[in-house]
Amino acid sequence: MTEIYQVNLTREHLAAMPVAERRLLLLLGHATNEVNVFQKLILMAGQATPELKFVDHVQAGQVFILMRTLIGKLHEAWELFRVRFQSDPSIANRYGSKLNAEATAALVDLNKHFGKRSPLTLIRNGFSFHYKDEQDLVEESFQRIPADEEWNIYLSNKQGNCFYYASELVIAGAVIKLCNYIRDETQLYPAEEARNFGNLCDLLIKVSGDIQTLFGHCIAEIVSENFPHLQAPEPINITNAPALADMHIPFFTEDTEFKS
């Protein structure tokens, strides 16, 4: 059983807040929602166990696409916090000291991670939101991948079932290369936290959790400060919510017509 607590902030009380705090509150919620949704999509997309090898490859490509988008969102979420919270003295002074131990630990780890050239930032700048390939990473990756890999594209009479696996093969290789190394001002050196794809997954889970912990606590503190009249609501029980482990998102589907 899942318990949900419905809290009505009301537009009137939101309008009474300082503009900077209201904007921060709404943006923190927005970023947390997106991180949460992409985490669920990645988990569901990775649940399937296809019988056909090529379907397994396509499903893995779909997971990696969602991962790259989440990576970009985590970088942007941190930029939101850095600019709207840490760089705003009025907000940092008011709420920084109120972070609990868990949120403080998450903030320390996030500062440490994003304080250097984060692999997530390199991936965000290279592939999450951009197609320009200004560093020629695609060609570099193509040249490294051996000829005996699966250089396939999968075409269908239904547009939504087409998948260009060769493209994902090259992009995945470029992303993993960015995970394996981070660049400082003088040299390229192995990154202890992201030497391979498995470590990238671990890093993604860690940063996602830290972002959600930190943002959730900040939202709670901002609401507590600005809405002292709020009473603890009675829980709404949801008894038929499915388990993520029982759900999966296939790539190939019968109905691929995208209609409004």
C-alpha cells in the first residue's frame, strides 16, 4: 500500500512568498519531477528479457537513450541549485543552515562531484541535448569499434518501430569514453568513479538520489517557512499501484501511430 499526502499550497499563499523563493520552490519541484520520471522509465525499460538477440540490443539502446537524457537533467538540476540557491545570499543564508544531516551529506557529495569536470557534465555537453558533435567524438568512437560488432539498422513499415542500432553503438562508445576519462587543465587521466559503463550506472543512481534528497529537503524547508498554517493531511491510500519490477517498456509495438 502506498500513502499519498495531498498538500494544497493555494495560489494566494504562493503569491505572498518572496519572488526568488517562489521561483526556487517551483523549479526544485519541476526538476525533481523530471528526475523521478526518468528514473522510473529507465527501470521499466530495462525489465524486459527478450528472446531474440536483436530485440535485446534495441531494448538496451532504448535504456541508454533514457539514461543520457537523465544525465543531462541531473547536470541542469545541479546548475539550478548552484545558481538559484548557493549563489543567492538571501536564500543560502536563510535555508543553508537548516539542512538536515542527510541533505547536508548529499550536498557535500554533489559539490565534490560537480566541482571537478563531472563525467555527467561531459556527457551532457557532448550528447544529452546536442547533436553538433563539435569535438568529433562520433568519428573517434567509430574508428575504435571493431568490424565484428552488430552494425545493424532495423527498419519497419511502421515508423515508430525503426531503430538505428549502428548509431547507438557509436554514440554509446563515445559516451563510455567520456565516462572513462575526465580532463583537467593539463592532462587526461582515468576517472576513478567512472571507469566503465557499470560505474556510470552506479554514478547515475548516486547523483539522482543525492539530487532528490537535497531538493526534497529544500522544498520541505521552504514550504515550512512560508506556509506555517499548513496542517498535516490525512494520507490517501493507493492499494493497486503496480510494482516497477512487474512493468516494462518495450521498443517494438503493434500500434506505433502517434496521434493527439
